[in-house]
Amino acid sequence: KNQVEQSPQSLIILEGKNCTLQCNYTVSPFSNLRWYKQDTGRGPVSLTIMTFSENTKSNGRYTATLDADTKQSSLHITASQLSDSASYICVVIPSGGSYIPTFGRGTSLIVHP
Amino acid sequence: GAGVSQSPRYKVAKRGQDVALRCDPISGHVSLFWYQQALGQGPEFLTYFQNEAQLDKSGLPSDRFFAERPEGSVSTLKIQRTQQEDSAVYLCASSLHHKQETQYFGPGTRLLVL
């Protein structure tokens, strides 16, 4: 079972609308949780990084939240743009001796004009 | 360029052929990671270097996979006797110092084994 589950698997929205992507994880204990944006044919690009003690982190129109008690994170995209069309990947980095990141499968977002 | 670069961007290999994938990390970055990303999946860890030392290779799927970083900068991932299940995108990432810092990814090498 994947330790990082993302939903929905895919999402289609109209330009200008907001959307929220979900990430549930079982990796514990963890050091930090990251959201990446991956355009088709490109490598992932970091959007936000949150430690276990942080609840929210913003990067422009992207806002990530973290609830360490329920082991859930969300990525909220405000006023979507066509360029937001990409895969959004949630990554959890464990703490302690291991540092091997666990990646979710990603949510594929398509923004239509 | 200031980013991570990888070459080739695309590679088609016949089953049984050996391939070598190259990664040029950001200059001065100590940590380097290799990942394998199957179609529609998230990346999966293969191996990790700190400078020239390969500190973790637990993610390499078989002994056909070998990675090196002899001078602590450029890294090469070699796959011997390629199989169809090796078809994937191979991503390289580097970070400045600590392994838990932000990782900067290259564009990946898309490998197709026929």
C-alpha cells in the first residue's frame, strides 16, 4: 500500500476557478512534506515545503496546509491559470535515519480556457 | 545553465542492450539522487550520493543497475542488459548540502526498451 495517497487522480477546471488537491499519508514520523509541480516532460519543481510543526505555507497562488494529527495535507490553487495544467505531487520525507522520500502518484490538473 | 541537466533526453534501446544515463547537477551541490518514474506514477528512489560517496543504493531494482559519481559532480546511471520493465523516466535531483533540503530536478531521461 502506498504510504502517500493523493486525490483526486485527475481534475479538470475552468480558468480562473479555485481548486484543492488532497494528500493523505501514513509515513511516520516525518521531517517535512513537500508539494511539487511537474509539467509534462519536465522534472518536478518544488512549490512548498512544510515541517511537521507548520500548518500552512503559501507560494503565490499556491497554499499548502498540513494537519499532522490526521496526517493530511492539501494544496489550494487560487484563480487558476492555463499554465497551472500539470501533475501535482505530494512528497513526504521521513525523519530519523531514513531520508528516502515517498512520493504520491500525483493529481493531474487540466485547466480549460 | 544553472539547473540540473540530463542526457540523453530520450533513449530507445533494444532488450539486452546496455545504456548509460548522465546527470549534471547544479554546480556545488553536495547531494545527488536518482529516481525512476513509471508512466502515471510518482518517482521512486533509486540511489543517493553525498559528494562521491554512494550512501544508499537500496532502491536499485536489480544488480543490472549501477550508479557512480567518481568526482563528486557528474553522475552516471548505467543499466546493463536492459529489460522492457526498465522503460521509464529516470530523474536526477541535487540539493545544496543536506539530503533533506529542497531537491532540484533535471528534466529526466525517457528510456524505452523494445
